[in-house]
Amino acid sequence: MKVNTVVIGAGPGGYVAAIRLAQLGVETLIIEKQYYGGVCLNVGCIPSKALIHAAKSYYKAQNEFSEMGIEVGKTKLDFEKTIAWKDGIVKKLTSGIAGLLKGNKVKMMQGEARFKSSKKLEVTTSEGKVETVEFENCILATGSSPTVIPSLPVDQKTVIDSTGALALKKLPKEMIIVGGGYIGIELGMAYAKLGTEVTVVEFMDRVLAAFDKDVTQVVEKKLKKLKVKVLASSKALGVKTKGNRVTLDVETPKGKESLEADHVCVCVGRTPNTKNLGLEKAGLKADEKGFLKVNSKLQTSVKNIYAIGDIAGQPMLAHKASKEGEIAAEVIAGHNSEYDVRQIPAVVFCDPEIAQSGISEDEAKAKKLNVTVSKFPYAAVGRSLTTNETEGFVKFIADKESKEVLGITIVGANASDLISEAALAIEMCAFTEDLALTVHPHPTFGEILMEAAKGNLGEAIHIINR
């Protein structure tokens, strides 16, 4: 087979790149080893958020409805039905991706690709046949996999990773999460709400250590409320399985502990999928962490081969991959496009949610920037009170002299949706006054960004200015 451009990987970077290429009139083949939509759609972002929503709804029915005068009797969880509902959502979306690719006349091939040269691939198809594909351009979008720790061998039975945690058929009585990053905390809080006794083992001195301490303290408070046990500054040493139970040995500041549970879930980050691609035959070499270096046009050191998404470096986020996919496609089609992005928003779907755009307060201090940092609490917004979601705040960071918005961090209800306004403000070099002077509808959660901007100027109405 000969084709102008081949895309390897049909995740949120690859399928977007393929569709954009087709829109621009470039003959395109996409090769996918496992499933369309990639990790994000099948065993990551989408199914985890479905489970998180179900857990939140169940928890509210049990603990909050009665406060509002809603009596639902004894709530009951049918975990198998919850998982089936989650799987149904995934199926709809993945079939939709395949439909979009076909609708845009992108050629599709199921199989595993390896380079034979910088312009030739060998593909072992899902039927076991070996096909040769010659191309002018290639976009690598192979994503990442859960990081493997030799002392914690994943068997997807008693020792699982995030993929296994989203495919359990029976609700665990006890679960140990190794890793207090965003994946571990999202899954841990969801299972705790469903009734599982959860313990989190975190190597750093606190969970979600990538965020400012005052931000994570809000989540830590909720973890305590959910009776999630957190062992910070602790190292998982190894596991022993006996029947359907597993024991994890942990080195804590107080000494060695042995924890027993139904499952140990390993959530210690992700590793780029750059092995087994035959990169050396194409003249490419990944760095010591497995990433491929790219320029602003997403080209690797071999100019007709592009790399996007998780394999192209941090942050390893689906929306970054999609943006890079569009840019690589446009460059191949002859457009003068390049990766010129001021910020990539990050979201953690914990409870309450955390979202950040631009720099954090810690980053501003490290860079010794002259900034104004202010906070506006959720409890001062009417909409928060009407939904019984008053935990958290907006942290607003602006240049002290010019008043340009440099960073906004939100910890609170709907942070994942609210952060898009912050992202737009930073991307377009907005000033604090731009947000403060924009009329926001009342009563809404969106008002909190207007109020936070006013607060940064010392003009807040609904809190005392300091």
C-alpha cells in the first residue's frame, strides 16, 4: 500500500490528526493496534469520569438528599449495572470515532506497525497478515501505558492498574491505591463513595503534590470525610498474593507496615509507548524517559516523521494531543502552522475538582515574578449555596504592574468547566480588568471568576477586601 500520510495510533491525538488531514485533502491511512479512541476513550478519561459521576450521585443520595428534604429510602448500589452503563457510554463514543474517520474518507487498518525505514512500515494486522505500507509523511500518536514497577507486578486480578480498576465486576471491600497523583485520587475517591475502604500510599509528603499546598488541603479534608486513609512520605515495597487477597508491604515514616486488601491498584504515572516501533530503522531515538523530541511544527529529527501527544513530552494530556494533531496535519498539508500555545489547562476530577490554567503561586514564587495573588471563596457565591457545594476557592494570579492574568487555579464545584474561561483569558493575554468588567449572569458558578478578578484588584463586593 502507498499513501501520502500514515497516522499510527487512533487516540485523541491520532484520530484528530487523521480527520484534519482528510479535511485538508491529504490521502491518509490510520493504523490502530487495539481500539479507536485510544486509552482516553476506552480505559481512561471517559470511563473514569462516568464512574466518578455515578459514585458522586450515589454518595449524594446517601448523604446529602435528606438535608434538602428529599427522602429516597435505603439506597442500593447495583455495581454490575453501573459498570455496564459506563461501558455503554464508551461503546457509543468509540463507534462514533470510527464513523467520523469513515465519513471523512480516512483509510483504516487494524494492526501493529513497525518502521522498516523512514518511509516504510511493516504492519502485522489483526488477522495475522503482514502488510507493507509506503508513505511520504508519518504522524506517531502511540500514546502511553501505565508505568510498571517490578516489585508490584500487575496481573489485573488482585494487583491492578487504572485499566483494571475500571473493569472490576465486583465492588471491592478494601482497595489500596499506590500513588496519590490525579489518577490515584480520582479512582480512590470514587470507590470510597461507592463504599470501598480505601488506603492511598503516596511517596511524596502529600497527595496531588503538583498543585499548591492550600489547594490540595481542600481535597485532603474531603478525603478524611470519606474515611480514606492516606499514608504520605511512604514507599510501596512489594506485594504477596494469597487466594483472592493481597498484602502490600509499605515503608512509612513510622516504620514498616503490611496492608491487606482485595486489590492493590498501581497508579504511579504513565510511560510513553515508543518501544517496539523500530524507531532506529527510521533514524529516530527516544530519550531516557521514552519521549521523542519535536520542534514547534511537531517534527522529529527525521523531518517527514512527526510525534504528537504523550510520546512528544509533558504534559501528557488528551487535549494537548488533539491540538498537536491538528498542527501536525496542517503542516503536512502545507499550512504555516506551529505549536504556539501559552497554556495547557489541567484538571483533576477529584472532589472537589481542581483545575489550573497558566502558572501556579508556587511557580510564580520560584520564578520570582512580581505578582498579585488573591483568593475568592466558593462560599461567597450564591449558586454554590443553592447546590450545597461551598468547598473551595479561586486563586487569581496577575502581574502586579501590568495586571495581565498569569494564572488561575480553581478548587471547587465545576472547576473542570470553569477553567475554560481562564484558559481563554490567559491565551489572549487578557488583563484582570477584562474579567472584572465582563458582566457574568447571576446566580451562576461562572460569577466566581468575575468576583475573583475584582478581588485581585481590591474591588470585590461579596468579600472584605484586604
